[in-house]
Amino acid sequence: MARIEVTEVFEGISVPGNMHTQESLRAAANFQFQDTDVLLVTFPKSGTTWMQQILSLIFNKDDLQTIQSIPTWARVPWLEHTYLLDNLTQIETSKPRLFTTHLPARLLIHNLKNSKARVVYLARNPKDVLVSFYHFHKFAKFLPDFNSFEDFFGHFLEGKVNFGSWFSHIKDWLSVQQELNFFLITYEDLSQDPLQAVQSLSDFLGQQLEPKELENIVHYSSFSFMSQNDMLNYSLVPPEVLDHSMGKFMRKGVAGNWKEYFSPEQNARFNDVYQAELGDLTVKFPWALD
Ligand code: A3P
């Protein structure tokens, strides 16, 4: 598999070279948004695939079946991936155009703020992000190997993983929210009360949902449905890219799994960094840190 061992570095951010090139990253940074576009923003392992499914269901509520035959990454492609340029013509035909990005706000804000594009920022308890990302490294062949959970833990806290620091990512995006048509939602909101969370999201997107449509969207985006559907669970990705013998993309799908991994010492260390990095934020997140 070409470039599977390559890590690309763009504007200080490390990204897997099999899906990103300098050209594709430059294209994302120069991307011209349309007012009708919807951009999903996440740090990796925050529930991106889940939200890609929800967004695409909301905008295809009249035909929830047909879209299940297209993988989520093709329905809501990453702005920064190499295949975006090849698929843009097809994406142009869908209104609104739905995109995903893991890039920091500083690389996109210039073009984004000149449009009325809707930005959906999906956040997740960073402790669960860390655990999910750790497992992903074990079976994603395009990510570096770490010696142990502790080794990965240290790199994550220092922001020395692909896509950089979780803390910088969320602070960067929240700092520009007033300049954007911006909606913050969390993995925990979706887990605790999916009907309410999808309803609020569809209100933001200007999409009216009948009660039955809302129920169907929650059903087709549930963990049990998604983990069994090959277009949604990444099981069709070839083993040279994802070694399926080493793990599952749809792993646990719960909030709070970090408690089974963090030692008391790691938890205290994480909380210190969290407090130092996010202590000044006024926004209250629904996740539990203890
Ligand atoms: P876990 O590894 O904790 O299970 P991303 O799509 O950003 O890479 O995030 C992947 C994480 O989201 C994985 O977390 C995966 O199981 C979880 N996920 C995906 N679909 C989900 C769903 N429908 N409900 C709950 N969690 C889901």
C-alpha cells in the first residue's frame, strides 16, 4: 500500500501519508465553501463516523435505505483526504454538500468565515478519545506503533500524535465559534439522549423532522445497527490498511470506557493537564472526569 509508512507534516500537524499529501492538505486549506455546505469537525476518535451517518441521514430522510449502500466516508468525505479532489464532481451534485475535517480552525477559518457554511463541532471526553485512539493505533497500519498504553498516554497528553493536541484542537475551534455558523455537540449528548441531540442538531441544520423520521434516524445511527453494517463499520477496508485481527473500528461505543484503562496516577496527571489547558473555558461539557 503506497505511503502507508509515511507521516505527512503540514503547518505543524502530523497526518497519515496514505490519505494525505501536501497537495490535498493545501487544497483543504484553500477550499472555497458555499453557504449551503455543512462541515463536520472532530478530533479523531470522537465519534466522527457516527456523526457522518447522522448528518447524512438527516439530509436523506426521505430515503434512509439507499444511502446505506454508500460508505460514510464517501457521503461525508474529509476535506483534507486525497480522494476529495477525485470525488468533488459527484459531491457537487448533493445539496447541501457534507464534509468532514480533523484539521485545526487556524487552517480553515479564513475561507470558512467568508461563507455561511454550517459548522458542527463534535467533541468527546478526551479520556475516551485517548483510549479509542490507542486501540486504533493497534490495528491501523498507517499509524505509528507505541510500546505500551503508558507510552501512548504520554504522547497524547503532549500532543505528539497524529492531528496534534486534543486540547489545542478544541480550544482553537471554540475560540472562533462567534465568527462562524457554529454548533457544538458532544458524543455524550448523543449517548445520553439521542432523540434530543438529533432534534437539536436538525434544528440547527434547518431540517424539520417528523417524530417517525427522528426515530428512524436514531435507529439507523445506533451502535448496534452501525457495527453490523459493512458500509459503516470499516470492515471492508483491506487488511494492509486496517488489520482486522488486531481490533474493531466499532469497538465499544460507550462513554466512560477510560475508567478501565487509566491508573489513578495517569488520571491525576491527565486532570492536571486538562485543568491547565481548559480551566478558563466557560463552556461546561457533559462528560465526567472522575
Ligand atoms: P470506541 O473505540 O470508544 O468504541 P471516529 O469515527 O471518530 O474514529 O470514532 C470512533 C469511535 O466512535 C469508536 O469508539 C466507535 O466505537 C464509536 N462509535 C462509532 N459509531 C458509534 C455509534 N453509533 N454509537 C456509539 N459510538 C460509536
